[in-house]
Amino acid sequence: MDGAGLLACYERMAVIRRTEKAAHDLFLQGLVKGTTHLAAGQEAIAVGASAALRPDDYVFATYRGHHHALARGATPEECLAELMSRATGLCKAKGGSMHLTKAATGMLGSYAIVGSHLPMAVGAAWSARLRGTEQLAVAFFGDGATNIGAFHESLNLAAVWKLPVLFVCENNLYMEYTPIADVTAVPRPAADRAPAHGIPGEVVDGNDVVAVEEAVGRLARRARAGDGPAVLEAETYRHFGHSRADPATYRPAEEVERWLKHDPLDLARGRLAERGVGEETVAEADERARAVVERAVEAAKAAPPPDPREALTDVWADGGAAWRT
């Protein structure tokens, strides 16, 4: 990744970080209904992976999926308006925080049921194979999903059919409030289990956007060449609790401090300096990110609420909701 590409990734990560902070603040102001699961600290996985993918590839994410929606082309305004139940939201106020979807850019949804989207990614990969498009499906999931049956079922079938699908585990060490290491027999919950299904399993620093881009790019080329699926375990750490209801006091203070010093944006700034990108140029990217998110917040606040008459639209592909037999 050259300096220009890395700067673009840095700016996208900065936009995501500020959007998540805005979501946090809007929630405290009572403007976001329900809860939120923020991905601050995990931006490099979404941005690095997206940089390695084609625009027409498919992405499936979890309820902690704001960063993936933004990395795949959703705007901060669309996302924040969705969280605030506005008509201009990404899903017209029908999805909320946990279901951000933008099919036009290949963001095929965020899913609240743990592990449920892994079989969907397998199906999307099978569709790409059937149509001969060389598209790739990527399922992002948390470490907790590796103890769900759908994880193993999906890996097995993808391996049997050698499908163009990548399984990317965002291992932030905790399955909600429980340390994944306390309830899992192997140290790498995703990568260590891949060989049982005849699939390569790799581990990457999930806070290093360059390392993520390189790993996903290499595994994507392998999958498109017909060599089948792979598992990539990206080690990372969320800056907030599991959700807005979680103060995350169960995490040791020294662990939190250690990971905060390994921040994705800080690492990217160091990488930019290595490539000769000056501090002033980086500061300009930060300023652009700040301005974009500030405008998005104001636009989302000013947006109208959804029309109740629209509640049953978009149930089917034709936009309607008529009963079918």
C-alpha cells in the first residue's frame, strides 16, 4: 500500500472513529433509540479488508457493524440518521444500529443473531460461483461466534465446495462479557479450528490496516483462483463496552491501557510517517473527517421522521408487502 492509499485508509478510519463517537454522544442525548454496539478500536479490520476487495464483493457483518457499513460506502449521515430513526436513514429507519445494510455497495447486512450470517455468506459465494462472476463473499464475525454451530457448518460446506468465501474473525478477546479464552479449548478460536475443515487459518494484527489489507488481498486472490475458502483471525480490541449498557469493568485496567496504546489510528500515522507523508497532510485528513461527521450529525438531526405509511414497504424486492402463497 503506497502513501496515497494509506492516507485514504487513515481518513476513512478517522471518519469511522468520529462517527462512532457521535453515535455515543447522540445516545447520551436521548436521540438514538435502542442500544448501540460501537466498533471504535476495530476500524482497521473493516477499512483494510475493504481496501483489498472489489466494489462488487459481498460483505456480511455482525450487530457491531457500523465500521463495515461505512467502509463499504455508506455515509456517516445515512448511518447516524438510521440510528436516530430518521426517514433519510440507510434503511429508512427500519433497521437501526444492528441492521445497517447497503446492498448497492455489497454491504449485505449486519446481523444480530450470533453466527447467523456465516451460512448466508456461503450462499452468496455459491451464487457467485454459479454465475461465474469471480466475486468474493466475506463474513466478519466476533470471537464468540466460533463456538456457534453455524461457524463449523459454514466452514465445512465452504471447504467441500471450495467456495470463494473468507471468514474473518474480529477477535476482541470478549464474547460480550466473557473472555473467549475462558470457554474455548484452543488459543486462537478461529484460526486454530480452520485446519479441522481443511481450510487455511491465519492470524493478523487487526489494528494494523496495512497488515489487514495485505492478508485479505492475498487470501482473496487465492479464493478467486479457485483454491477455496480461508479463515483470518484479526486480533483487536473494542474501546467501549459490549453495548451502551456495559461499562466494561470486567476488563483489567492494564489490558485496556496496553490495547489503547496499540490504537489503529496511531499505528496508521506511524506507517504514514514511514512513507514520508507529513504531519500537516495527516492533520488535513483529520480535519476533513471532523467536518464530514459534524455535517452528518446536523443533517441527521434535521431529517424528518419516517412516514408510518412506509412501514410495510420494502418487504419484497418489488418494494411491496402483499401476501404471497
